[in-house]
Amino acid sequence: MIREVTKSDFEEFWPCFERIIKAEETYAFEPDMNFQEAYQLWCKTPLKSFAFVEGKQVLGLYYIKANAQGPSNHICNCGYMVNEQTRGKGIAKKLCQHSQQMAVTLGFKAMQFNSVVSSNKVAVSLWQQLGFNIIGTIPLAYRHRRLGYIDSYVMHKQLRK
């Protein structure tokens, strides 16, 4: 089930969130971000945030927000995180599909991911399967903990005209 996230959902997911940002492999977030900063960033600042819940366990999260302001506020941006132990079970796909439906409901015409780390081949492949195109490469945009400086992609999908 995908539902709007609650603070208790985020609290449950926090250990996973913290591991992901500390790994410095996929997100350009401060690795020493605390719970309150992360909650504000993921759940309060965006337009909406959602949790993928199975039973009583939060297995993934996403947020949706305008990618820019004013004349460019018709394009949205989303971020997704999935619990490491449940990866490969289609949760990110379901979250992305839900986010695209939500984007249309909220009046967005397109979705753009501003910085998909090029080494995150699983995510790049999934986004492409779901209709996103790489529209740009930002050279050496991400300082990967293990790989050093690597490229990031800008990915885009038109949702409606």
C-alpha cells in the first residue's frame, strides 16, 4: 500500500535513510544529516511525500515537488528510497508509477530527475524502462565514496502536453 507518509513512518524508515546517505553512493545529501533535517527535507519541504507500507513495515519512500518556480513549475521532481533488504522486489517501480499518477493529478506536465548518479545502473535502467530519457550528462558531478568523481544524469519524462 502506498499512502501519504506520517512522522512515525519516517521514524521507522530513518535507519535505512541514514545508511543510504552515509554510503554516499546515490544521494547528494549531507552524510551527517540528522533526523530532523532529513524529515524536513523529505517530508515537510516537498509538496507531498508517500510511504510504501507492507504489513506494518515501511519499505520505501518518495517525495514530489515542483522542480522549479514560476514559469517552470509545471515540471516536478521526485526522490525515491527503498529499504536495502527489499530491493529487487518492484517497490521502486511501484513508487515511480504512483508518483507519475500523482504528478498528473497535481497538474504537472513532466517529471525531471536532476541528478541520477551514473553508477546507479539499476535506477538508471528502471527509469528508462518507465519512459525516462537521459537528456544530459553532468560531468564529474558526484563525489562517490568508492569511485571518486563520476557523472550524473538529468532524466526527463513528458507526462502530458
